[in-house]
Amino acid sequence: MSDIDASIVTDHMMLAAASLNLDTLWICMFKPEAVREEFALPANVEPVNILLIGYGDGPAADPNRHDTLRKPLSATVFHERF
């Protein structure tokens, strides 16, 4: 449950950053030991998410780009019967 709660908090932090025109990058795959050592975290604190927050390089991508850039569902979704 703690991973789920941490993910909800991270998502809300991303929304708050976006409301301030900040960009975010959520990192989930990392070595917790390295983070613990770098930030001198106590043994009872377990890092589960890293959230980078800042200003992106260049203008934001068009939110409607997915209509032309994504593969059609027929190319990625297959319906089977068992």
C-alpha cells in the first residue's frame, strides 16, 4: 500500500508543478541504496520515487500530437478468444 500511496502523492506533485508551468520527470527505476547514500537518508526511509522538477528545454509538445504520432490500435491491440 505504501508504494501506491507514494505514487498518488507523486502524481499530485506533478499536477501541482504543471499548474506552475513547470515540467516533471518521474523516475521509478533507480537504486534505492545509491539515493539513500547520496542524500544521507536514515535506514528507516525507503526512497520509492524520484521526481525531477524544472523548466523544460524548448516549447511544450502539442497535446494533440498523439492523433498523428501513435500507432493505430489495430496495430497494437489484438482480440483473442480462449
